Amino acid sequence: MKCGICKAGMEEKTVTYTEDVAEGVIVVRHVPAQICTACGNTWYSGTVAAELEKLVDCFASSVG
């Protein structure tokens, strides 16, 4: 896989995903991602992105 921004190579790593939601912050550790070896941009697979979106939506609905 090549980076969609700079076209350099990507490597599989785990990252910590954070997002501000309403009155709180979501922190998810050990999230699988592709990281660009040149620019550091982070890419998530469709499956991982969908799971993160579910977590964010669930959290947002519980605090709002």
C-alpha cells in the first residue's frame, strides 16, 4: 500500500486513537493502522474505521 498523500510506503502499526466528543474525550489504545513511513499520515481499514465510528456514536449518544 502507498500513502494517499505522498505516495511513500506504509507500515502496519498500532496507534492510540483520540477524538473530542461533546463534553469528553474518547481514547482507544492499540488500534491497528497503516502509517506512512515518510509523512506519518495514519490510515485505518474500513473495518477498523467502522468500529471506531460505532464507539464514537455510542459515546456521543450517552453524553448528549
